[in-house]
Amino acid sequence: MKIKRAIFSSLLMRIAEPRQFIQVLSGPRQTGKTTLARQLMDEGSIPSIYASADEPLVKGHAWIEQQWNAARVLARSGKALIILDEIQKIPDWSEAVKRLWDEDTRTKVPVYALILGSSPLLVQGGLTESLAGRFEVIPVPHWSYSEMKSAFRWGLEHYLFFGGYPGAASLTSDFQRWSSYIKDSLIETTVSRDILLMKRVDKPALLRRLFELGCLYSSQVLSYHKMLGQLHDAGNTTTLSSYLDLLGGAGLITGLPRYSSQKFRQRGSSPKLLVLNTALMNAVSNKGFDEARQDASYWGRVVESAVGATLANGIMGTGAVLSYWLSRNREVDYVLGKGEEIIAFEVKSGAGKTSVPGMDAFTKEFPQARKFLIGAQGIPLKEFFLTPVLEWLR
């Protein structure tokens, strides 16, 4: 089965063009980066080499050069593709890649490079510094409802609860087994290997508790001072903000800023906590599928979190910005902005009539914005989740 068809087609097109840039597939764990790369090897028209720095062997610049030289041999009869997976785990990897890429550019050796890694942890680890002007990033976000539906024939409620991790799809009939897999193989691995080993974190216990807090309060606005009170830690708001950035970069949770036409007010606002895959909050909550659906308040947060996660994942790499709006106790769940375009989304998981005082107040302040009600009397939830996010910006 082909996954991420648009991304796959884009990669095929890029390696068919004259060699210009290093291609970078970036995204959270288990979004299909390695599968995409291997499908490209299977269906691409050029010889390819795949190597992963995730293997339990000591690696350094010599390892990168060894793989690259093997690709150069293949390129003697034409062009060749080298795929380096999890390369950010090699210290100062970007310096080695820059040197090899520049050598091939000068000598006109047609080696094409595809690098796979976490985002933005990978990007911050060297792309924007050593490799400036030499790369293109292709984001690979969490799987959408349409992708999970196509691959596993899931219904919407199943997706809302179990989220977009394809590797865990076969475990959903056993909640405890599924939950353990999400917590042990995805959450813990991401925190311990993608964050703590790659970035300086002075308070790892605080970062872990912040992640759990983000799951507990997903889709809710929580000030940094209230977070510190919940976490019972002597840290500061700057530390929490930086840890939220790390968790967001690893594809776990993020803190959405408050929407304002004045950028400095956005930066100083209380964040709206949001899981980037609803599997995370449901695995941590220990509520089973049936129990979650019967709890109207909790299920409402699941639905609102799923809408937010869909928007956040769908705008990766587009330049669009997702936020929320709050003024005098009037709130709009999500505000999507790109350039001069502003789109407001209010989410209602119930089927009955509902008032939207937040949307009414937002309209008065931003009359040029387009407004959408998701659920209830508005756009049906299934229609929203089956619509590509970028179509809302058209």
C-alpha cells in the first residue's frame, strides 16, 4: 500500500530533476518516513543506498563518508540516491554532509541525498547552519483520518480515540496492550531518545511531567504560572516555554499562542495546550474507548483536540500559523492565519443547538475573518476530518 501519496509523488519528481538540493523528510516517529524512503528505492529509477544511524553501532563522520562513497560508486553509470536515516544522532553530522555534498557539486558527481529525521530537532541540529541554501524540507505529519480510514477502514470515532499511529492500529482491540505500546514505544522513546539525548534538558523530570500535563489539559488554555503550580516545581516560565517547544518539535504536544494582530502580545500569552495526536492523551488517561465516549466532557475535549491536531499537522511547512482567541471570557477554539487571511473554527461535539458567543465577539473585532462551526449545527465532523486542511485556506 502506498502511503503519503502526495509526498511520495513529490519525492519522485525531485529526484527526476537536475541535482540541486538535499531533500529532508522530517516529522515525528511512526509517520512513515522510512517506509516512504524504501518505497522510493523500490519504485525509483536510479540505484539507491539506505543506511540508518539508529543501529546500535558507534558511528561518526567516517560512517557517513563510507555510505556516501558507496553511492558515488553507483553514480559512475549515472545518478545515484543515498538515504541517511536518523542521521541527527551523529554528532556534527551536518558538517560531514556539507563537505561531501559540496565536493560532488564541484566535481559534478550526480549523488542525490535524502535525509530522514525528527523536526524541528533535526533542522536545528545543523540544517539551517551548516547546510544553509543546500536543502529542502518535506514535512511528514501524523496520519490523518482519511489515511487511517483508507489503510485500516476505521470509523471516525475509532480515529478520534486511537489517533493516527499506523503501527498501533492492530492493537486497538486490546486497550491495555495498545496503551502500553503508545506509552513505552512511542512516548518514552521520543522523550528519552529524540529529546533528552539530542538537547540539553536540565530538568528531565519536569519535561516528562509537562508532557503529562499537556495530555491532561489538551484543548485547554493554561497559564504558565498555573502550570508551575500543577507541576509543583521551582522552575520558571521560560523553562516551561522552551520545554513546550521541544515537545512540539518532537510531535507530542504544543502550546498554541493567543491570536492577536500584535505579535508581542502573542508571545506573552498563556498557551492553549494541544496534543498533536489524540492517541497520546487517551493512552495517558487510562480511559478505555467506551468509557471515554460515555464521558461527555472528556469526549468533547477529545474531539476538540483532534480538530486542533488535524489543523496543526495539516499546515506543517506551509507558513500558516495556528492559534486560539480569547477576550473577556469569550473564546474561539482555533484561528488559522496565513498572510492576510484569517479563519476561525469553533468546535462543538454535541448534536444539539448551540450558541457561539466567542465567534460573535471575534466577528466584531475581525469582520474580515471567515468563520466555521465544526460539529453540532455546522460542518459535520466527518466532513471536516476528510477535508484537506489547506482547502480551508482557499
